[in-house]
Amino acid sequence: MSLSGKNILVVGASSGIGKSVAELSLQKSANVFVAGRNDPKIQGANYISLDVNQMSTELDELPEVLHGVVYAPGSINLKPFHRIKLEDFQADMNINLFGAIKVLQACMGRLKKAEGASVILYSTVAVNMGMNFHSSIAAAKGAVEGLAKSLAAEWAGINIRVNVLAPSLTDTPLAERLLASDEKKEASNKRHPIGRYGQPADLGHLTTLLLSDEGSWITGQIIGVDGGMSTLRT
């Protein structure tokens, strides 16, 4: 599987899943552009300073043709519903949904010119399952899933594929508090039928497949990458 000659934009590549995607894409010979508030300093990647909450014309410097866009920014705001302020819901929507919308609207013309492009967004297992204290993030990611399915249908005619990966708990900086001790790590392992929580590369490898020509018949899908959490009981 190769991404040779493909121009790939990864938004939110400073750490975690986005960084894994950028690094794996480079290994597969893609031309990688990383955009975010912090430069991940990934050798071989082109950095664009971008805050999606205050986005303007930063993405104008991208090449005229984009073969893939990966939108990886996210949030984990776990609180009882009665303690979540409306502003908290809005913040989760801003980073997860509206940021993705702004990036995709800015990149649509470039994706169309590829005559075979791929968009990957990220959700959470909590949308499908229903989990305590996840009302804000599940609401935002549920909106992401709805956006992706609608765009997959709308953009099929111009050969832009849109898919969503829905992970369970993954070892990223956002999840640091949930994996802060050996006891928490072991408990997280036991909650997953496969016997472990996720690593960024678990998402990264599937993302690069969806970016590649080998994934060219996959679109409109919400794919659980969750160690069996959403479908298995052991």
C-alpha cells in the first residue's frame, strides 16, 4: 500500500492519532501537510499554523490538488449532564463539528480536482453505545457522523469518499487523565474484549488504508476501531 504522489492534509497532527497518521503517511511516501496550533516538528511534513476556532485563509497555501483530508482535533469532556454548561456543549461542537466543516469547505475544490479523494473524520464508540457522562462529546461526535454520511452521499458523484473511524479509549494526550495510573490502565484493558485499550497507530493504519487507492470502494461508513467494545460481550 502506497500513498506515493498523494497530497494529504492532516489537521490536528501535534500528537495522538493525527500525529500517527502524518508519520505513517510519510512512511508511505505521501506529501504531508500538517495543520494545527502547534508544530509537531515531523521531519518531512509541511507545517501550517492553524486554529480552527479562528480560521481565515491559512489553508490557501495548500497545493491546488488534495488527495486526502484527515480531521483529527477532538475533545474529551466527561461530566454529569447537570454539570455541563451550554458553553461546554458549544465548545465541543466548535472543535469537533464546526472546525471540520470549515476545513472541508476550504478544501472541497482541491479534493474535487484529485478525481479520487478521501476524507476521514473521527467519532467515538460512545455515540453507538450510550455511556455515562458522555452527553456533550457524544452529541458533537454524533453530529460528525451525520455530516460524514451526508457528505459521502453528496460527494460520491465527484469521487470524494468520506468515512468516520469511531474509536474506544485510545492512549493519547486527551485521554491522559483516564490512563493516569497502572490501575486505570488495567481496568481499561479489561473493559475491552480484545484485552487492551487503543494506541494511536491502531487508528493510523486504518486511516492510511482509507487514504490509499486500496480503500477506493469504501465510503459513507462509520467504522468501529474499538477492541470489540461496541459489538462484543465476553
